[in-house]
Amino acid sequence: MSVTEAEATTRSRMPDNRQAARGRPGRRRTRIPLWMLVPCFVALALIVIIPVVMTIVLSFHGIDASALRNIAAAPFVGLENFFVAFDSQNALGVGALQSLGLSVGFSVLTTLLTLPIGFIAALTVHEAFRGRAAIRAIYLIPYVLPMFVTAILARIAFMDQNGLVDRTLGLFGFDTSSHLLLGANAFWSMVATDVWAQWPFVYLFTLAGLQGIPRELFEAAELDGAGKFQKIRLIVLPSVKHMLTLAVLLSTLHHFGNFTLAYVMFSAPPPASVMVLPISTFFYAFTTFDYGVASALAVLAMIVLLVPAYVYIRASRLAEND
């Protein structure tokens, strides 16, 4: 047998690598087990999708306490519930436009206040030093507390004359005769409480962005003679701007839909200055039992929340294309 014939015989006896690869059991693992997403989809449908669809449907029907036994027979009123929501007032004399303005002002103001606090706090614990882990844990205390606990503590702290805030202000000579949980002061008390509870949210996003900045950039900046503020302006801010944008968006959405703080912090009924849209929706549903108008307000809140979400998604796509 010649050398050429021996090589051909040997090659014919060797298994094809491609056929062997097809027969390996490990190749089956490349298939995506989509069936494992079924429990998550079912939970998402029960918790989010179905309630949202029901709320949208109810907003176009006239439903009150008498129609609860047979919702299917409720009359279709079209956009009447939306017009009633804007023209009428709830049990406390607050209209939908006023509640919407309070929610927008509250969410934007708290976000603007938490942004610099969280950013500066992240910068203080970015560099390694003794006790950094303990300080990072302390920073998270306001955020890990449940919101109803924070609201109860704030209600005690802002009590008239006997609260911690009034006593502290009195030590510095400020007038403590005005009630901090009543009237227009109630809005600012709620803003201060929410800022204290939510600034660690921005802090976590900023800290995550700082962890992704290469150390070599700071070292090169030091060699060029850059100071601390120049490093922040030229290195830190461009590197964490996307994380900050996401933090601002999520923080604004969370503040806009905050129901627990206003409901627990103030007595029932709460002052008109803290009658944000979720609280107004609650009073329409469970005080006047006008569930159609309450559903219309809920749909209005969803539409408002979709606006910043769309702006962020649009901006993210444009940034990726650039």
C-alpha cells in the first residue's frame, strides 16, 4: 500500500469533527429555554398588565358603589370621567389640575435636591480609606427603611413645638409658632422628608458609575496638574452622565407616584398642599366612591409617567447611534 492510499484510509476512519460536534450533548444547551419565562410572564400579567388594562377600561365607564356588583353592566361614558375629573373637586376641595401640579412640582423639586446630595456623597466614598465600608452602610440607612416607617418618624419629628425639628429650630432662634404639618408648610415638610429618604438612590447610581472609570484617567490627570474640580468636570461628569440621567428619570417617576409618604405622614384628611395625584385618586375612589373618575386619574398619571420614560429611551437610542 502506498503512502497516499494509507493517508486516505486513515482519514476515512477518523470521525468528522463537525458530525462529532453535532452529536455532543453540550450542543443542546445553546437552545434558550423560553418556557422558564412563563412564571415571570404570568406574575407580570397578574400584577401589572391586567390591572392596567382594567383601569383603562374602567376609566371609560360610569362606575360607583352601586355598580360594583355588576361592573359588566356599567354604562359606557367615553371621556366624561376625564372631563369630570378636571371640572370637579374631590372630598377635600382639590381638583385634578391642582393635584397634577403638586405631583409634578413635588417630583421635580425632590429630584433636583437629591441629585447633588447623592452625587457629592458618592464622591466622598469613592476613594479607599479606613472606615469606608462603614460609611457606605450608614449612607444607605435612609433608603433601606420602609417608606411608612420614614413617614411615621417624620410625623413625630415635625410635630408642633414638641418635635425634633421645632426644638432644633428654636435653639437657633427661629420662629416655631407655625405648624409644619398643616397648611403650606406641610408641602415643604413632605419634600424634606422625601429628600432625606431618597438621596441614597442617586448615590448608588453615581457610585456604580464611578466604579467603571479607569484609574489611569485620574493618574494621567494628576500628571497634567489637574485639580479635584477639574477631575470632576473633565472625567467624572462625562463618565457618569448616563447613570445620572437614568437615576434622575427613575427618581422622578418614583416621587411622582409616592402615595405612602403623604398618606401616612399627615392626618386624615391631609392638607390640601400635599394632595398629590395618588392621594386625590384615593379619595375619589374610597371617599366619594366614584371609581370611574378615580380610574381616569390613574390613566392620567400613567400618561404623565410615560413622557419622561419616552424621552429617556429616545435620548439613549440617539446616544448609541452617535
